[in-house]
Amino acid sequence: MATDKKRVQISMTEEIASKFDELTEFYGLSKSGLFAVLIREDYERKGLEEK
């Protein structure tokens, strides 16, 4: 797992932002942590290789 982190900024609707916040609380993850989990799971579902 890479230790270097890149800062990114995203925009989303209020509705999606609210749902995202609910998920971070539900899973007990930071926003960055949840975003990473969602990306990894999508890669796995689609059978893509991680770099």
C-alpha cells in the first residue's frame, strides 16, 4: 500500500455530501478512508488491476 498521499478536491451535491457523511459515521472512517474503500471495492467489482 502506498504511503505517499496526494491531496484532491471534489465537488458534490448537498444530497450526496450528506449521504457520504452518513457513511463515514456508519463505518467509522474518515472521508479519505471511505473514499479509498469505495475506489478499491469498485476496482475489485470490475476486475481492474490496481497500480
